[in-house]
Amino acid sequence: MNAVAMTLEETRSLVDHASEYFLDKLHPLQVRMDDEDWFPEAEFRALADMGLFGITIPEEYGGQGLSYLTAGMLGEALAYANPGLAWSWTSHDNLCTDALYRNGNEEQRRRYVPELCAGRMIGALGMTEPGAGSDALGSMATTARRNGDHYVLNGTKLFITNGPVADVLLVYAKTAPELGKRGISAFIVEKTFPGFSVAQKLDKMGLRGNPTGELVFNDCIVPAENLVGTENNGVAVMMSGLDVERCMSAPLGLGPAQRALDLSLDHARTRKQFGKAIGEFQLIQAKLADMYVSIETARTFLHHVLRSCDEMELVHAGRGEIHKLSSAVLMQCSRTSSFVMDNGVQIFGGSGYMRDTEINRLYRTAKVLEIAAGTQEIRQTIIAKELLGRLS
């Protein structure tokens, strides 16, 4: 990837500037988002005005041309302030925009990528199905049949982040079901295409205000020129996208974890029991120390992996070193997030169990990281297979 060269100080300055905006404008939206499951679409699209869409996309296509490391650091900062919007941002900017740029042809790039970078279109990824979660390839039931100058898609996608509000989606379907995973193709689907609909918006435990839905393709007409890559070669697009998705999802665990630690530190300084601040008790100090070490360790690993994304050709993702690293870093960041949230609620005690507290919102949010972008068990399987394959 030929990203614009930035020094570490320049990157940190950019992230600090963005963090101020996130905390000032986006953090206050959390309460309404959680209470009403409200998606602040205007504020989300306005991120484009801040130059926060198209982070890894070259400037000639409307992006910022920056590195995955920079994108990851911005993602962590956004997730610190507003985890729900951070997940919508990553789904838009990485799972859709970045994937379309890396895998689309020049005409597709010119038609869609600038619109996504400018916030005139919201993007999403359509992969998971009611019967195809961890077994996304083998159990995929959505089909696409060529009919002259277009394809006809039929099927259902479930748990699709940004699905209810997306203008354009990268969708996977089987063009040759008899070939199994070797018969999958990728398509660009616009919400206005005949036969496409949003069946329902899903009600989640956490990440409320981050629109997640069920999508239906009922004889959906997709122009043949919207095929991404070649027919029956969608697995290459998918696997490459999954590795980068895992790398870019990992920061979304660290941001809320850092927020939980900061809230816990404030609470430990101000909450008094037995005549003194609870932060004076060694058991509380031990929890805070463990939370800090867990976050810093995971962040160091994450930055190493994001640099690896910048240094390798991601068209070769889906196997080898980046396949292992991306699974490992998301697994570790997921564990860190859950560990920190659990200790944070414990430090807050009874108030932490109350739904309207921020630590409670963060606790409910953390669980998704152990499930989305491949479960912890799938990540362990990938890591072990890569290790054993390399030794054999």
C-alpha cells in the first residue's frame, strides 16, 4: 500500500485533533442512541467533512491516502467517544469503501469510491446469513444467476451493520452453488435496485444506535458490470476483506476499554467507603493496574499488526502471516475489552449494574467483539491451523 508518509508525531497530532471533535460532538449522542436505538445519520455523514472517510483511499479517489495504522488509531479514538458510531464507521470505511477500492475495477472505483469518501453514500458489507455465520462459505444460501446483462440475486443476509441505512453494499452470493465455496461471487448492490429490501432493523443488547438489519434479495436485479472481480472468485475478495476487517475491528475494542479504565480511575478517586477513597485499597489498585497492562499490551500488538497491513500486499490475505496475525490481534483485543469491562463494572459496584450508566453501556458493547468478524473460536482455529501448517 502506498500511503502518505506521516511521522508518528504527525499521526498523533491528527488523532488528538479528531479525538477532540469526537468527544465534543459525538460522545454526547450516546445516551439517546442507547435509549432510542437512534442512528445520528447527519452527524455520521458529517464525518466526511472532517476528512474521516476514505482514510486509506488515495487522494485521487477522494480519500486521505493514509495508513492502516493511522486508520486504526482514529478508529480507537472514535470508539473511545462513541462505540456505536465507530462500528458504523468501520463498516462503511473499511468493510465497504476500502474493500471496493482494493478489489473493484477502475470504473467501479470511479463510480462508487468518491461518493463513499464524501459521505454522499453510506456503505455496508453483506456476508452473514441466518444459516451462515461462522460457516460463511459452506452454508451460504444466497444465489446469483446471470440473465443477459444482469444478475438476479435471491436470499437473505442477517446481522448486517449499516444495513438499514446503507446506500451501497458489497454482497456475496453463490453463482455456482455446485462448486461450494469455489462458486461464490461478489457484487455491488445499491439500495434502489429492484428486489432489494430491508426486512427488519434488529434490536441489540449493546451498540444500540448502530443500525443492524436483515436484508432480503427477492429477484434483485444487479447489473453485470457490478460484479466485483471475476465470477466464482469471490472467496479471494472475501478472505482478503476478513483479514483487514479483523485488523480494523480490533481498535474498536481498545477504545471502549480505555474509556472504561479512565472512568474507573475517576470513580476510584472520588468514591469513598470506610472513610477513604476506594482507590486507596490494594484490591482496587490491583484491578486498575491489571486493566492498564492489558490495554497497553494489546495496543502494542495491534500497532505491530496494523504496520504489517501497511507493509504487505493485501491481495494475498486469507492465508499466511496476516491471516494469523489479524485473527490473533482481534482475539487479544476482544479478551482485553471483556476483561477491562468486567473489572470496571466491579469497581463501580451497584451503580455499574444500572443500565443508564456509561460503564454499563460499555460493558454491554464489549461482548460483540467476541462474536463479530469471526467468533473467538474461529480465530483460535485459524491461528492454530497457520501454526501447524507452517511446522508441517
